[in-house]
Amino acid sequence: MKTPKEMTSDILTSLRDENNPLAILIEGYLEECIKQHKKAVRLEILNGIADFTDDDNGKTVIYDVNGLIDFINK
């Protein structure tokens, strides 16, 4: 996985504008996008994981491992 700095460099290199001062803004934007996507994935997993777990004597156990793996791989 590339870092926001590497992605910014790739974008500016493809535009043949490597020294553009807007790189700072692009990199910051990409960092925020990644952060928001990670948060969305976490929330989706936490909301969806209830379908694959069961409470057994006060402890949560995964009872459908294959279903959970399929859900994560969507």
C-alpha cells in the first residue's frame, strides 16, 4: 500500500509537475480520505459482525467463521 506522499508523487509525476507546491494540499487530502475510509470499514465490520457472533455465557463467540470471512472480503 502506498503512502499519501507516494500517491501524491505518482499523481504529480504523471502530470509532469513534480515540484508543484499544491503537493502539500493533495497529500493532506489523501491522508484524510484514507482515514475516513478506514473508519467506515471499521464501522461496517462492527455493525455487520453481529450476524456472525453469538453470546455464550456472557462471552461473544464467532459461530460462522466462513460467513465472517466472506463478509470481510466483500
